[in-house]
Amino acid sequence: MPRSFWWAGTRESSSLFLKWLVLSLLSYVITAFIVHPHWRLVLHDTLVPSLALGKDRWATIVAILGTTISPYLFFWQSSQEVEETKALSRRMVVNRSGPSHNRMVNRKIDVALGAFFSNAVMFFIILTCAETLHRAGKTDISTTKEAVEALRPLAGHSATLLYTLGLVGVGFLAIPTLTGSAAYALAEAFRWPEGLDENFTGARAFYSVVLVSTLCGIGLDFFGINPVRALFWSGVVNGVLSPFLICGILVVCADAGLMKGRRSSVLSFVLVAIAALAMFVAAVAMFVL
């Protein structure tokens, strides 16, 4: 059996397992309804937010934006699309240069649904924590043990298990994505052989970055670094860097030559430009206000 088909089958099985595992995140959605928030106030504050005052609040906004529109997405998503095409044995560049209309539509639907559900879950996580932890006066969460308390209204003593399932599921998704995106970015910058469908001897530099990145992540646990704060500040860094990368992507997407006649639509261009502008404003406000 060709290695590309073995890799595609293995990845599909792993993906199915992770999809079931991360369903535990829906517990935040259920908990949000159990705690009976003031829905009219929630709707008002969601659609008509107040102006944030203070660097800490602006930093939180930047972290949320950086977590939602993170730089790793720009490298990981596109690289995985290429590898999926290669896994289908369409290895010639000439065949990959012109994706079918159906494939493009499927990718748009896939990205749109993924973005919708991920942001919906994030919304309910924020809402649940606000109605449980913040209402109880816990505004500085520094350990996962404290974060577990948000699920007590739903799971009681089983909240730890429920939280762990979600944490493990998200971790299995995040670790290869984050380490892989760093490897893809460096490989493209230095023109190294790349791809998770390549063997180690054929892409040593690429896999070395994945290995070193993973070891660095593990090492954080042995240096007493607070994981919650580390996640927060990584989101802040992502929020500061992302708009610069988005501007570069906008330039490329507007070029008919580079895009082979498949330029971004006007609506997409405008919406992404607004998002980049909002991220610039939030980043500047974090340092200035």
C-alpha cells in the first residue's frame, strides 16, 4: 500500500477519535443554560460592548483576537490542504494548480462551519465562566483546578473528569497544529523539504522543528511556568503579530496572477480587512491606553 494512502487513512481515524473527544466541550454550552444567565443583558453586552478601559482589559481583548485569528492558521491550514491533495496521489503541481469548483466550495463550507462552531463554543465558555467563576469572585484563574469549578453546576464531582476529557482532546489537536505550523513556516522560509507525509530522512529539518517545539512545550512544565498565564500571553503575542500577516495575505489574495484567477471576493476582502484593522487598534490600545 502506498505510504500516502496509509497516512491518509491513519489521519482520518485519528481525526474521528478527536472529534468525539472534543464533544465534551459542549458541556460549557449546556452549563451556560443551567446557570440561567440574564439573556437579555448577555445579548445586549454581546452586540453593544462597552469601551474597555485599562491595559489589562485591552490585553484580554488582544488575547481573544489572537486566539481566534492565530498566525499558525495561516501556515497549518494551507499546508494541510496541499498534503491532502498529495495523499490523493495528485502529486504533480500542474494537477494541484487548478482545484475543482466542488472542492473549493467544500473547503469554504468546511472553514465557515469550523469557524462558527469554534467561536460559538468560545462564547459559551466565556459566558459560563462569567456566570460561575466571576460571579463567585474568582477573577484571576491560575490553575486548571480553579477552572474546573465552572463545570460544577453540570457535572458536580465529575467536573474534573469532564474538564480533563476536553483538555486532552484540545491538547491532541493543538500540539501537532502548533508545532507543525512552526515547522511549516520555517521550512517555507528556508526552503526545506516539508510535510507530515514525508519520512524523517527526507525532511529532517522539518521534523527537528516539530520535535524541538514539542520538547520546549514539555519543558515549560518543569520550570514552574504558569500554564494559564503562558496561554494568555501567547494569545497576546499572536494578537499582535496576526494583523501584519493578514495584511500580507490580503495583498496576495487581491493579485489575480498569484491567485491564478481566483482572487478573494470583495466581501471577504472587506471583512478580513476590518478584522485586521480591529486587531491593529486593539494592539495599539493595549500599549497606549
